[in-house]
Amino acid sequence: MFDKLKKLPVLEFIYIISLNCILAVYVFFIFIIMPYCYDDNYQLKEMIISGYLQYVCIYIIVPVYFYLVLFGLSVNKLFSKIVYFFKFNTKFRRVMYLLLCIILPLYITDVLLLQLILIILGAAFSLAMPLMLLYSYWELKDKLPLRARKIYGYINKALSSILSLVMVGLIYSFTRELPAVYILTILIAIFLCLSIKIEVVTEKIKKYKWHSIPLWISVIYATLWGIRNEWVMYYILFISGVLLLMLIFEKPLLKWRSKNEALHIETEEYYKAKLKQINVQKKIKLNI
């Protein structure tokens, strides 16, 4: 019984529920609290057009990124199967999107008001939108030719690195006084280590260690006592922390990445084979 419970993606579900609870609070603040700050209808309309669109961008980028973090860190077989089940079953995925829209009472209210801008914003703020973008992002890779996939892979790594730095900045600006900032920053640091070829970075550092260490100490010294800029210091400390993670936990991180990648390949091949089998059976029935 205990062995069966261990196989359940408990941590993954806690992660998803926590993320969506934070997003629900965020949506409540934007849609319910903010309009009361504006008495004039014209001012409210201006705020909807300019302000809400900015919040939509943040609302979409943050969950998509943290879903990618979860997918990149998880080594749970059942969780991987659930993710790929929806990837290879379009009908079930569309039903999931619909349910995630309906589950948000705010979206139903927007639809009943019959205002196009509110319907669009309601859809953008629904729980389905981040997943819709994420699955579309994955489907794009499958439709690309083999040569283009390599370029896509490089772009993907570059985007992961840039988004990680952006996300760290967003977290620091919004939650710098909360303990959660440390947990989220560590998650991003680990994901960043798993997203790039850390063995290349660590080899270079080990090879040129007598050049790297004095340079590193000089940069930290200049940041702490010379520049004295809060944001520069934060980013330097974050990058230093990532490099330390790479050097200290190189072997466990590489093992974790290979396990994660092997699990994804295995699950994807399983569903591809299953899909081929279903298509063959359909063709046989049509011929009969």
C-alpha cells in the first residue's frame, strides 16, 4: 500500500495546487479589488485596456514558466504519463481546457456580460490559458523538420536562461520580504542547471580555476562594496549560487537530468506506439 502511494505524484499535485491558488488570489485582486480604485467609467476603461493587458502577460508567462520548471524537475512516472496523455489525446485536452475555464466563476460572469474585451481577458486569466500555450509550444516542436529542431533546441535553452533571470527578478520585486522567495529562487536555480549543459561550464571553471576564482571574488567584492546596487547584487549572488550548485552537485544534477529526460522519452515513445496501434486498427475497420 505504501509503495503504491509513493508512486503517486503527491509533490507535483501540491506544487500545481499551490501555484493555482496564488494565481487565483492574483486574479481576484486584479478583477475585484482594482476596479474599486477607479470611480470614473472612462478611467476604468483605460485601465482595462492598458493595465490589464500587462497583468495578462505576467499571469501567462509566470505559470507557463513554473509548469516548465515542474516538468523539468519531476521524475515521477505517473505524472509524466498524465502530461503526455493530454498531449496525445486532443479531445480530452480540449475538455480539460473547457473545465478549467468553467471552474473559474469570474469567466462565466464575463461571458454573461457579453462584452468582448471582458470575454477575451477572462479567457486569458483562466486556468486553461497557460496550459494551452504550453501544449501548443510542445506541438510546434513535433511539427518542425529535424534540422529546424536543433535550432529550436538552442533557442529553447536561450529562452530558458533569459526567462529564468526575468523570473528571478519578478519574484524578487514582488516577494522580497516573504520566505517563499528563497524556495522559488532555489527551484529556478536548479531548473537553470538542468536546462543547460552544466558539464561544459564546470569543465571550463575547473580548467581555468586559478583565473576564475580571483575574478569571481573581485566581482563579488566590487558588487558588495563598490557598486552597491540592490539589483546588481541580487543577480550576482543568484548567478554565483547557480555556479556553486553546478560545481558542488554536478554529478547528482547530471544524473537527475538524464533520469528526467529518459522518463520523458520513454513515456513519449509509449504514447506514440499506442497512437500508431489505434490508427492501424481504424484502417483495418475501414477496409473491412
